[in-house]
Amino acid sequence: MTIPSNRYALRVACPSIRGVTAAIASYLSSNGCNISDSAQFDDADTSRYFMRVSFRSEEGRTLDDLREGFTEIARRYEAEAEFFDETAKRKVILMVSRFGHCLNDLLYRWRIGALPIDIVGVISNHMDYQRLVVNHDIPFHCIKVTKENKPEAEAAQMRIIEETGAELIVLARYMQVLSDEMCSKMSGRIINIHHSFLPSFKGANPYRQAFERGVKLIGATSHYVTADLDEGPIIEQDIVRVTHAQSVDDYISLGRDVESQVLARAIHAHIHGRVFMNGNKTVVFPPSPGSYASERMG
């Protein structure tokens, strides 16, 4: 028998209206909830307000009770509100092609509990990582993608996503461009990772191009996927310095490391409800005290 958690969180996005913070705090307090962490941001440029609150229900209120009771406040402030259990693991599908560094990193973090997700499947257009995935007792799906069969391949991918109930799709160096239809249908639910040399160094061998130009910084960007290739709202970024004494292989190795770290942090932020879409940008709140240790592990 599963014992319900009383560690909940509330996400709110609404127009910037005076009194919304007080209304939320008052609502939670009057319903026997004790706030343990709160973050908010009022964007003067977009006139949008964002808030994330962690709390404990100390008088037996369930999520359904809290959602129902919050309806009037949401209507009053024109708010998009989401209550969720902080201990519940989100179902995730990983997609990969032939570069396995991000896949290996995510599987390791998942296995040691540093990334609290439920990986319900791995989809690839190649067989390279079948054994690795199956050895982790995770279903592996190889769906070949060509110019001719792309609609059928994406339909097969969507069937897997829907059948598993996956809430998030992670492109862990999946090297196929998703259709506009899939990007639209899964808006805000697909996260990608790529090196940050774009748009300067496109196409094959970007690290060699960077090496030949003598760059001094290697970076990675993780973002939500949109129909605009590699231009979706950014969730997480990082860099590492390189010098003239390092080789192309050093560039590639360092690049893979930073890609893996950035992708893991982006996923962690998303599954804990810390990321809000704000037009072409995102609002990303820092980890709450209870999740910081796991995010930095590994």
C-alpha cells in the first residue's frame, strides 16, 4: 500500500497583480499547510508573476482538496496553477542516437538516486545502446528514421510516449530534427542539449572548427524544443575554459562533460517544477533546500 506524501508544491504563473503572494500564503495557512520554501519573481518587462511554493500538509489535506479549494483564487488572479507531490517521480523517455555520453551520465545519476525520475523507455534510431539500456532493465525501442519514413517513425515514437505515460522527453544527443507537429504537441515537455558554438560552428566536427579558430571557452546549452531549431527557451548553460595547449580530443572530452552536466541540471529543474516559460525565455528558480544535495550529487 502506498502511503500518500504530505510534501507538496504549488506553481503559479499569472499577470502581475497586487496581493497574489498574500492570497496564496493565506490560502495555504488556512488549509493547514506549512510553507517550507518559497520563490517568486515579478517580471516588469512582461508584467508576469511567477511563484513556486514548497509546503507540508499538516492537517490531512490532499492534493485534490487543495486544487479544488484554490479554484476561486486562480480565477481571481487569472492564474495558471499546478499542485504536485514533490516525492512523486516523473515518467521520462530518453532519446539518443550514436553519442552516448549524456545517456550514460543520466543512467548513472538515475541509478544512484541523484536524478529522481522514472525512466520508462529509451528510443533510438540506432542499435548501439540496446545492451546498455536493457542491462538497466529499461525498455529499448529502435525506430529507424529516414527522410521517407519520418512521419511513420514519429507516429511510432508518439505511441510509445502515450502508452508509457511519459511526462518529459529528453533528447540526450538525439540527432534527428523533430517535426513542427511533434514540437507543438509536446510543447514544454521536450528538453534538448547541444554545444554552445552555434551559430558560429555548424554542421560536422564543430569542436575541430572551434579548435582551428582558437576558441577559449567551450559551453553547452539545454533548452525546450520548439519548431525553431536549437532556439527554444533556454533552461541551463555552462562553460569550461580551454587553452592553446589542448588538443581537439581535449575539446571533445571537455565538451561532452559539460553537456552531460548541463542536461542533468536542466532535467532536475524541470521535474521539480522550477522552470516557467516566460515568452521566449524561462524563469528558473534555484533548488529548494530538500533537493539541492541530490542535484549536485555525481
